[in-house]
Amino acid sequence: MKQFTFDLNEKTIPYRKHWEMSVGSCHAALALREDYRRQLKEAHRRLGFQYLRFHGLFCDDMSVLSRSLFSSEYLLSFVNIDKIYDFLLSIGMKPFVELGFMPECLKSGNETIFHYKANITPPNDPGRWVWFIKEFVTHLIERYGRDEVRTWYFEVWNEPNLDGENGLAGGRFWSGNMQDYYELYRITAKAVKEVDPLLRVGGPATSNNAHIPDMIAFCKENGLPLDFVSTHHYPTDIVLGYGVEDSKNFVKEFNSTDKSDLDKIHKLLKHYMTFQADIWEKVDRGVLTQMAKRARSEAGDLPLFYTEWSSLAGLATDGPFGASFVAKTVLDNIGIIDGCSYWTFSDIVEEKSMASMEFHGGFGLTTLHGIPKAPFRAFELLHRLPEVRYERTLSEGTVDIYLFPDERDKTLKLIAVNHNSLMHDIKEESISLTLQTGNATLMEKADLHRVDETHANALAAWLEMGSPTYLSEAQLASLCAASCLTREQLPLTLEGSSAALTLTLPPQGTALITLYFAS
């Protein structure tokens, strides 16, 4: 049994819930779907996300910029963008504007990415791109007001550094090199600021925590605005040097294989899963915090935003591992990063076309039909925390306990996490916690909410029902019920000036303990 003691007179400090700043989604056109909107409203209401970031704002399926069939005139239409932004504001959210991808009429090449064929080439006419950006930003100010748009963020492009051979879809987001990206940033940031110098613009929106010093140096040398630094990270990022060649070889072999040869495809996928397990054996516990500390030192005093992050662990992401990963990552990153945007709030994603399997290790916090996954529930527990915490965290082995005094309802809230990286040793842990309170009789009771293999875990329920591809209404209702958090009473022993409790945390378990003080 792991034994901890904590004095409630220890130092407390305020903090900001950086993890609630934003959440991501696939591409812009999906935000016109009713089921997408229902799921987003629920994520905002239950989890507290304030901004929404997505790809493809300028893709042709949004009909933003086109050429006339009868002349050389460029035609603008912000109707679909307005519908999306109107909706976001109506539910209390704001856009985190990713400026991309390239409209067909401004493309300099035919290279695309994803199922929705986003063009990823530089503009064929930089001057026309500048005009387009100015028209877009001017429209936003005219429609939503200068004061409102000044609260938004404008991020130039997405992952311009990604090597196509290592991308999730076997592609890349930018056909040029980083010097080409810096030139795009130069003309785009200046265009935004020429409309209103108080609008906030930043980048480089890189994958793998990359190019932060280069970006800052480029902006300083060229007198360019940089209001924030943005980058992305996932625990298996190749910036750590894990499996680069194996990943390249797999993508090449998979792309060249006859897709009707099911036996070969099966063997390739089985080999890749083994390769992924080998990768995770090299991924340290708390790896995203290691990355964030380095990025923080590189960003200096500039706001540091991780505009994409998640565990990216296949089906394990949908279950307790994904939940414990979320809880530990965001709480360990308090005071290091200024904001982040989990990728994504829903499995309504069309990067490789729409999935059919309800649980498939997708990016989302909810499934295609809106079933909350275990990480969704972890964010829900975190949303209940106050923005004051005890400075000290209790840690031993794979267990961490974070403590939060809550003046709002006169409680003490604790998040307890038993987490380790995949393919690393972890076991059930019994925990004994003694709280030095000054007067234990002031404590009345303790409640427990948890996310683990047998609590708030719709993935386990889906596997138990045979992993159906297409759900009936009854199955959907059953899985939604299985995903729910439940309140349990936790025995509390009061003696003199201390209160004691015990708790068992399964592997990858996450728990919220709420201790109530007498009013």
C-alpha cells in the first residue's frame, strides 16, 4: 500500500485551466453538420472548452474563394464561414482561426492531403493571397465587431514541417519547405495586422515541437509580429527519434501493396501493431511534459499554445489509458504552457474518409454517434476543479495525487491517477491518504467518481457486446449509459486533527475525490 500524508495548511497557488482553452476538430465543412454541432455543444457545456480549431477553412468545399466562369474576376463568399462562426458564438465559444488550406484558384500545384483533398501548395500569386486574407479579416470585423475579433487567435497554416512519409495519412500539410512557410507567414501576418494591429497572429503550428527558435528568430530579424508560439505534440512523435525508418518503410510498403490481397494486408497491419508496441516501450511516462518544458524554454516570454495534442495510442486512447494520460498530462503541465487544444472533440473526422466502427482508436473524445469515451470523462472530472491548487503533488511510482481547495462549495478536491506509458509496468495500487486538517470533525463525508476499466468505460461495454460496427438504438443507449460517471461514497476516518481514507486504483485508473467540510 502506498501511504501519503498531507497538511492542508501547505501553500496554495492560483492557476489557469490551460487545457480548456480550445479543442480541435477535423475540417471546417463538418461544422455545418447537425450531429457535429450537438456533440460540440455538449463538449463545451460539460468540459469547458472555449475555442474551436479546425483545418480547411479555405478549402473549396467551403466555397470561400472561386473564379467567375465568365471573367477573370475572383468571387468571395463568406456565407459558410459565417454560419460556423455564428454558431460558435451562439453557444459561448470562439474560433481559433487556422488560416489554410489553399483555395483551388490560388494553388501553385496539385498536391493535396486527406479524403477531402485539401490543397497544400503555396499561393500562385502572393499578392492575391494577401488581398484574400485582408478581405477575410475585414469581413470578420464588420460582422462580429473589432472588440470581439481581437479576442480570437489567427494561426498561419498547419504543420508545415511534417515529412509526408511519416504523416498519419502518408501525406504532408505543406508542399514547400520551411523557408517557403516563413515567407507565407511574413505576408499573412502583415496582412492580418494591416487590417487591425491588435489582432493576434502566430505560428509556426509545427508538428513535433519543432522550429520554435527558428520561428522566433525569423520574426525578430524581419520585424514581424508574433503574438504567440504554437506547436503540436504526441507521445510517439518522431522528434524523439523513435522508429523513423520503420515508419517510412511501412508506409511505402502499404501504399504499394495490392489492397485486394487481404492476407498481405493483414500481415502488414499485424507487423505494424507489433512495431507500434515496440515504439511505446521507448515512450517515457510524462513524455509530453518533457517536450513542453523544452518548448517553454525556447518560447521565452511568448504565450505557448499546443494547438494539437492527444495520446494517439490506437484503441487504448478510447479507454482508461486515454483518460489517465489526459489527467496526468494537463495537471503536470500547469504553469508550463499557456493553452492547448486537444485533437479532437469528436470522431466525426474525414481525414481518411469517415470511419464506420464506433470505437476504432479515433481522435475524438466522443464516438461517431456521440458516446463519451473515457478521456471525455477525465476532462469532465477536471472541469469540476477550482482554479486554486496546492503547490505540492503527492507522487510515488505510477501514482500521483493532486489537491485543490475549493471555496465555491467548501470542499477539498483530489485527482488521483495511476498512470504509466503503454507497454510499461503498472498494477493495481492501494492508497492510504492522511490529511492533517487542524480539526477533523469539520469534515462530513467523501464522494468518489472514477474512470477505469469498470467505471465510465464505454469501450469495455462495446467490446463485451461483440464490437458491433453499426449500432442499434438500444445498443447506443446502453453504451451511453455505460459511459456515465457515477457517485460513490468513500469511507472517511476522522480522528483528532486528521482525516484518513483509502482507495484502490486499477491500472490506468483516474479518480476524483471530493471531501465535504461542515458549513
